[in-house]
Amino acid sequence: PDRYVVMGNPIAHSKSPHIHTLFAQQTQQIMTYEAHWVAERGLFQAIKHFQEEGGRGLNITLPFKTDAWQLAQQRSSRAENAGAVNTLWFDSQGQWVGDNTDGVGLLRDITVNYQRTLADKSLLILGAGGAVRGVLGILLAQQLGRCVIANRTVEKAQLLADLFKNYGTVEAMRYEDLTGQKFDLIINGTSASLQGELPPLPPHLFSANGWAYDMMYGALPTAFMQWALQQGAARALDGLGMLVEQAAESFYLWRGVRPQTEPVMIQLRQEMR
Ligand code: ATR
């Protein structure tokens, strides 16, 4: 069987092996996919060793996505924009090819799975770290009505706005600057949910039928999702769909076959209960 892995640190709780194994069964691909713990600064050696053993492709997760970007000898424009690589494979010359499927994963979850168009909508993105940079390019390509990035450290939001200025106008703001504004979609790309925390958001940010999307996920609604519903958001979604969709895009890049994501999402959701 062809071998695939996900490399990260920590890696034990990664859902990727389970997701890709379900994709492989569904599409009858003869392959294995395993989690691979990598020591700090150990990424180059780990990938090289995996390639020498005949490995076919890999996902890269925290904290190695920017290291993988640096190590890739060829990069897609999606990876270039993201400044991060989450999907790697080896071309016929053995060169390392890097892509990033996080942005398209988020976009498919919103627009295909939940059937929400982004055209003309006002979008607020919370956070200005790697997670937000990874998805900003593709979001700005959706003919948004407006795009605001708010971050605790406003300078980081401004840096992202400058970096993506050729893709569309991004307004960088502090959380307190948001008072009195309304948004059709608020995406939480901060890591605050990991600690059960919430950025210091003013109330009344959702427009009528406004939606909330947390790039994090868990068995229970995140603190951000709970806040959004209390604030009258019409829907509050978590990032499980994004996780499955980015995996499906990686699978497609490696295997040339697009798996169905819905049954996998349903199964993961049941297993998390
Ligand atoms: P990632 O790669 O997951 O995006 P990161 O680059 O460390 O991780 O970025 C984390 C993001 O979450 C940042 O936008 C951070 O805000 P600052 O840039 O001001 O540090 C944000 N963040 C983390 N914890 C937060 C909290 N408790 N409240 C608000 N924002 C938080």
C-alpha cells in the first residue's frame, strides 16, 4: 500500500489518520495513513527519512506548517499566500511540493456544506495569526462586501491587511473599534477557544441572519459559539467541517479522487459525543 502520514507535535489526538482511513475505504484506495510525532526542529530529517522509505505524501500540522513552507522546493500559490504548507508530496524528480488546503477547506464548508454565499457579505475575522493568514487569500477572492480583521495586537492585523492588499481591501481594527458595527459572518481564527476564552468583543455585532464560524471545534460548542448564539447569531458553526474538507482536498491532491465528506463528518460528529 502507498504510505501517507501526518507530522506534528503533539500529534496523538490528530483526527487525520481516522479521516483519511475513512476516505481510503470509501474510495477503495490501497493506502495507509498514520500519525507521526516529530521532535522540535526535526521536520527536515523526518520528511527525508519518510521519502527514503518510499512514503508518498504527508500532512503537516502545528507547529511545523511554516517550517514545511520553507522546506518545500515547489509551492502552490495557495501555499505562497498562506505562508504555510499543510500538504506535501514528492514529484517524479523527488522534489518536495507543498500546498495549503486550509483555505479551500473553510470555503467549501461554508459555501458547499452550509450553502452560504459570501458575495457582498460583510465579514469580520477575529485573530491575525497563522490560522487567519492561511484562509485570508481565498476569502478575499469571494467578492466580499467588506472585510475587517480584528486582533488584540492590531499591528498584526495591519500586517495581514498590507500583505493581502492586492486581493482586496482589508480593514485592521482593535476589538473596541468594532462597537456599533454589524457583520453577516464572523469567523473566529484566534486560538482563544483552546483555553475556553473569548476575545473582548463588544455586543450587537451580528446583522439580522448573521452567522458565526469558529475555526476550532470540540465535542461541545466553543466559548465563541456560545457567545454568538447569545448575541442572536442565526447559526454558530464549528471548524469540524473545515477539518474534514481540508483533508479531502489533500486526499484529492495525492490520489486524484475526491472523497465524499458528508458521511465522514456525520461519523466524526457521532464519535465525539
Ligand atoms: P495560529 O497559528 O493558531 O493562528 P498564532 O499565530 O499564535 O496561532 O495566533 C494566535 C491568534 O489568537 C492571535 O491573533 C492572538 O492574538 P494576538 O496576536 O494579539 O496575540 C489570538 N489570541 C490568542 N489568545 C487570545 C485571547 N485570549 N484573546 C484574544 N485573542 C487571542
